[in-house]
Amino acid sequence: MRHKTTANKQIGSRPQTRGRTAVWQAKVVLLIMINLAQMWILSAAIESALANEHKQLWPLVIASLLCWAIALSLIVWWKPSARPGASRR
């Protein structure tokens, strides 16, 4: 009977591990996409600065700061819960 209990615990922990892995993979993919967007924004900002079109710089700076804030929130606050139904403290 004891062997059966440990087998159920192993089976029960597998989906949770896969779920955590999926959450971390999604975070990495989102961070890579945000990083690519920021590199595009940076190249557009450099191009507009070299062309003396300074009116376009402020929207690009704001977009870059928005991307930075989203990336920071992904890193700091978006974490998988310890177990399903567990409340965060």
C-alpha cells in the first residue's frame, strides 16, 4: 500500500512540473519578443535622430519605456504559484 501512495505522488507532480516549465518558457519567449521590439525601436530612434526628425523621438522613447516596464513586470511579478489553488503572499 505504501508503494502505491508514492507512485501517485510522482504521477501527480509531473503535470505541475510541466506547467511550471511552460510558464517559464512563455516568459522567455515574451521577453525575447519585447527585446526584439526594443531593438527595432532603438534603430528607428537612431535613424530619426540622424535625419534630424526630433518630433519622432518622444513617441519612440515612450514606446521603449513601455516595453521596459512590461519586461520588468514579467521578470518580477509573473511567477507560477507553488501549487494549484495556493494563494500568494
